[in-house]
Amino acid sequence: MHIEPFANGGCRSYLISCETSGRAILIDPEIHLVERYKAAIARDGLSLSYLLDTHTHADHFSASRQLGATLGVPVVHGRKSPAPFADMRLDDGEMLVAGDVRLVALATPGHTRDSMCFSAGDALFTGDTLLIGGTGRTDLPTGDPEQLYDSLFGRLLKFDPATRVFPGHDYKGNSESTIGQEIETNPRLQKRDRQEFVAMMRELNLAAPTHLTEALRTNMSGGITVEQLLSEAAHTVPFMSLAELHDQLARGANDLTVLDVRERDAFEKGHIPGARHLARGQLELRINDLFPDPTVRILACCEFGKISTLAAATLKQLGFMRAVALDGGMKAWKDAGYALEV
């Protein structure tokens, strides 16, 4: 069995493969590493059998659904996962087979209700249940310190001390550990008394993950992230630079209408000279009244360049095929020293 780790920030994912058959399983794929996974699979001539999430992630975005759809590979979750898009759900003790690789599921709730760990040979993929020098937190939705204690002390720490540990996160540059090393050196595992461990976990007072709500929403539902939404919109529209717009306005270009999609109060405090106003929230309802000619060339602008990208993509969908988005926004326009109209 070959194990290739991937890291993005503190997030860890693993491509494990059978060296005889080339069959492989990808554990906890992360959305920003999609092209790296594809490249590794192509480089080694692997055939991906399964995409596997150890639990519902609250701090990053899973790539399982996206990769499953593009590669035609089944997505596997634990039985208690809330995600409706899972193609297969594993119960405790069940196994995934990929060539000579036998990956056994272990129900290990605590970090989340649906947390699973996976054992293959001398390797243990612990998700966020057991980390190197730490454990998963239990203060996020469906977390439970009592269950985490049972999962750690009743299951994982009973593995052979030589068992290699591959966690779902590491922020200190570690690649792997062993059960024996964690028993000896992991500070949280020194609290072997159940009540002391539970009290410790309840008193950690950790900051919430940056993308908590969005990560839970997308990972539980299979929806897309805001970043994906903006990326998809950006691929459908052309952009114009601040300097080019400034030059065209200075030349008196009469085939371009600037449409400011900010709220009215922001527009009235200062806008690009000659711009017309239509707030993004009213775009679909009022655009036909404002622009009866669908061949008009419309440049959408907003404060930072994100809402205008979505607005331009919407205009294209509505049939305004010459819609374009400003590369930047009013803040960049003002920072460049260009004139404003009030």
C-alpha cells in the first residue's frame, strides 16, 4: 500500500493506492487541491475507486462531490453523515476494497456525530478524532466530549503502539505519528480520567473556524461555496480594467453604459461619472425597464468587484450578451484617484 499525503494549510488528505492493481482511495479531499489530486492520479496511472470523507468538516470545503461528479467515482461517508449526496454509507466494521487495500471503518463519534476513522494495515487515518499532539475539538455542532473520550480511550488507543497515525489536520508540519507516541506525548491524552478529560475539552474556549457556517452548509448539503460561485460567474463574462474604463470615458465612448449595482446610499455618495444605478437585489426585476435594448453594452461595477461579477453574469443569462464586469470596484477606482460624480 502506498500513501501519498497532501496538505493545504493545516488540512491533510491522503491518496492511498494498491501498488499491484493501481486502484486507489482518496481520503478527505479538499476543494483547493482538486487539480493536484488529478495530476497525482494521472502521473501514477491510478484508477480511483472511492472518495472518502471522515466526517462533516466545519473548517474547510470538501471536494468529494465535485470530484465524484467529474471523475465518476462514488462518494463514501459514514452512516450518520447528513450529506444527501453520498453514494455509499459505511457502518462500523465495514470495509472498502481497492485492489490489495482493505480500509476498515471505525465509528469514532465525538468531534462530530458522524466522525469515522479508517484502518488499513499498520496505518490509521484518524480524521479529526486524534491529531498529532492533540484531538479534535468538541464544541462545534454535534460534538460531544463524552463520546470523544470513548472513541479515543476505548478504541483508537487500543491499537498496536506501532500503528502509524495519519490525521486530518496538522498545523506544525508533522507528517505522521504513532499510537505509542501519542499515548506518551499527546497532552490531551494525559487526562486519562473520564471526568478530567471531559472537563478539559469543555474548557478549551477555542475560536470558531473562519468559514464555519459556509463549510457546514456546503459539506452537509453539497451546495457550492461563495468562492466557487464567483469563479463560475467570472468564467462567463469579460472584464475591463479601471484604466481602460477611465480612458473610454475620457474619449466619450458612447456605446458603453456603466451600471452601478451598489445600494442607493453608496451610489449617491460618489460614483463613476455618467453611471446609472440599479441595486443588485433589483436587477432581475427592473433591468428590462432600464435597458429595453438587449444589445446595449453594459459594464457592471460595485464596491469591490465581486457583486458586479455576479451581476454581469446574470445580465448575460438574461440575454444582455455584451455585459462586462469592472476588474476591481469603486474602492480601487477612488484609490486610483479617478474622478467621482455625486
